[in-house]
Amino acid sequence: MLPSGTSSLLRRRQPFSESDTTAAPHQRTSQIIVPTDTPGFNKIRAVSVMGHVGGGGHAEIRYEDCRVPASNLLGPENGGFMIAQARLGPGRVHHCMRAIGQAERGFEIMCRNANSREAFGSKLGEKQFVQDWVATSRMEIDQARLLTEKAAWKMDTYGKKDARQEISMIKVVVPNMMLNVLDRVIQCLGSLGVSDDTPVAAAWRNGRSMRIADGPDEVHKMVIARRELRRFA
């Protein structure tokens, strides 16, 4: 049974329940499946993400005497943290793959706009500062893609544990690259770029949340540094 009045931000249908308060911190929680039609399951609201209610896929949930059978346990008892960690590595790679795709799409929009739009007697693409945006964006996208491919290759070849450093690095590098590229795209498009008439503004919002989701930049940088320092200790 989940405690009455419990409220949290949940994704999918897999809440955590503290099932053993005496165990080590990583062995205290279990994950259970709670169908949304279970009595006592109350969806309070979809959480707005930068003004867009439909974005993010998160909701505020309240459990009031909500009961599910023991067979709804997901994986082993007290294995909630282990299950979460098992999906985080591949999940972070998937996040980065999508972010690279969104950056690439924005880059295409910027280049097509620069080739067609005229300002002050010439195409935008002939302006030196726009050319700098294009060149810098191309280099940053390709650098991030190669690092992501390396992380995916290492995970496939040696396993998630051995690829932890590369996964942490792409989780920092790729969202920041995406934001940098899309910011240039928005600037190149002008007022069109901040509207929702193109996918660029929505992609930027998604990219900004990615710097927090699945671990904020600061945490990943901390563990990256610790692993590197440990190598030379």
C-alpha cells in the first residue's frame, strides 16, 4: 500500500516505495506497477514545462489508500534503484541521439533560411557572422555525434559499467551543444525562431530540460572528474 497523500512527479507507471528503511541506501526502494484505474490513484495535473502543458510527460500524482497486489512488484524486492540505474545508461544515450537529431534539424532550417532570406542587399548566408554560426554549429554537431557513437560502441562492446565515463560526458556535451546550435538557429530566424511555427523553439525547450533530466550537468562533471583523478592517484 502507498501512503495516503503521497505526491510526486512520476514518469510512466513505476513509482518508488521505500520498502526497507534499515538496508543500505541503494537497497531501500522497490518499484511497483500501479494501473491508472486503481482506486486511490489520482492524477492531479500535468506539470507545465516552460509554459507548455503537454510537454515533458510528467504529472503530479496523489495516492490515497491506493492498494495493488504484491504481484505488481517490478523486479526483485528492494531492487528499485538497480532497475532505475539499469535503464539510465542506455536512456542517456537515447536522449543524446535524439538531441543530435534535433540539432541537425535546426541546423538544416538555419542553412535553408540563410540561403533564401535577404537582408541589407544580400543573402544572410553571405554575411560573415552567419557563416560563423554555420561553421561552428557544423563542427559542434559532428564532435558531439562522434563522442556519442564512441559511448554507444563502448557500451555494446564492454558493457554499461565500462562505458560510464563516456555516457556521463555525452550527457553534458550533447545537451549543451544542442542549446548552442539552436540558439544560433533562433537568432538567424529572428522572430520566426521564437514562435512555434517551426520546431526550433520546442526543440530548444526540450534541450534545456535535458541539462537536468537523468542527472544535471554539475553531477556528471563531478563524477567525470572523480574518475579521472582516480586514474592518476
